[in-house]
Amino acid sequence: QVQLVESGGGLVQAGGSLRLSCAASGTIFSRNVMGWYRQAPGKQRELVARITSGGSTNYADSVKGRFTISRDNAKNTVHLQMNSLKSEDTAVYYCNVDWVGARGYWGQGTQVTVSS
């Protein structure tokens, strides 16, 4: 069983910063991808950023240059540094871990609200 616990969400003014963290526990294959997704009201869940265990990253175009994803393989943690936040970044942010043959695992989500 894999569990993901997110932290770091909250309310911030436009232009501000937040750092999200996610800790994974359980039986996790060493070669995996950890990522952040978000879902705004009335919209589908979308990829924000993800990072492989080897350190390769990719980002949604809407967050490039503002968000940075990082991870600590030894601790099975992933972080998302979010700078220059905009109102359109408001969403519930979900942590995800996946690997070949897995079904994908999700955290419970953390709310990020950016006030304009």
C-alpha cells in the first residue's frame, strides 16, 4: 500500500509564493515518476509538473518559469516551489507517484487559493 501526504497549501496574494510538499510511504519502486496535478472547479485535473527518479522534469506551459519541482529520492518526497502566483493557479493540488506496471497513487489534495 502506498500513501501520499501533501502539505503546504493555503491562501496567498497574487505575486506571492508557496511551497508544496508530498511525502510518499509504503512499497514504492525505485524507478518512478512523482508529480503534481491540479484541478480547478469545473475543470479537469491537469498536469502541473513531474520529475523522474533520475531527475528529468517537465512542466505545463502555464507554469514554466514560475514553478520548480524537486525531489529527494532517499526520503521519497517531492516538492513544488510556486512563485509569481496568479489567480488562475487557484486549484486543489494533488501529488502523484507512478511507475511501470503500477496503477498510480494519489494524495488527498491540498487547496491553493490565490487572491487577486
